[in-house]
Amino acid sequence: MSETLGLTQLGSPAHYPINSLRERISAKLPDFSVQELPPFDQLAEALDPSRGQYHSTRVLAILEELVQTMNVNFLLGVAPFDLYVPGMNFVFGEARCPGRVAVISTLRLKTDPQTDMSTLGSRVLKEAVHETGHMLGLRHCPDESCVMHFSERLSDTDRKNDAFCSDCSASLRVIEVE
């Protein structure tokens, strides 16, 4: 696979530097060319003022329009603000599955000012790889150590690895061949 994954900062700078995320995703997903793209902040229509959160599915719709104007196969938005979907208090991220766009939030990954950069970087990478897996067609995995396992709480994210389990890796190979 020689696909390009674009990373764009949504809104003000995230809690974790996007250039560091680019380097870590490149190392974790070597089949991708990962590019840092200009920041994007035209997201007002996704904000729910009564919740003080952004509707992640609406953010995806905005990113779907944006990706059409870019020279990338996939687009991952990295946001410093809180995301939600109806029926849930918050989400760490969301992606089209399969699709070309995804969004992650760093807000709840940095639980307090004392969260060290190593812990934060690990969490951000796991969420980025997880949502990229969804863009590639992977669903949630029952293996609690797999990066594709659903994270309902931060402890779920901390428990899982930043890599695909053997079943998810095999599924990715099947998707790539199709």
C-alpha cells in the first residue's frame, strides 16, 4: 500500500504536537506516507453550544469536503476540543468505516496538567491508529490488548497496545488485496 495520510490540526493547537504525532504514526504505519497539513478551523457548524462539545459526525462531514481539495488518500483531524455523538457523553474519536476521514480529540487524553508527554503521546498514537484502522475498514476488536478495541474510558486506552492484533492485521491484509 502506498497511501497518503494527511494530519490536520483542528482549531487551536492540540495538547500534543502534531509533528510528533506524524513521526509516531509514520513509524507505526510504515505503509503510509504521513503528511502534516495546514491547520483548519472552520468548524462552527459542528459545535453544540448547549453541550460545549463538537458533534464528531458533523466534524467528519466537514472533513469529507476538505479531503476532496487535498492531495491525500485519508485525512485525520486532531482536535483539542471535546467530541460527542448522540447517546454518549463523549468520544475520543470517530471515523468513517471504511472511509477517508477521521477525527480524534486530545482533550480527554490529557487528564490533568501533570499528565506527562510520554503518556499523552502513547494515548494520542493509540487513538490515531485506532481511527486509521476504522478508515481502512476495521471494526472494533474483542481483544482488549488490540488497538482496535473500543475505549469507553481512558483506562481502556491505557490498557491496549498501539498495534493491531494478529486477527486485525490479517483482516487489513485482506482489505489491501481487494
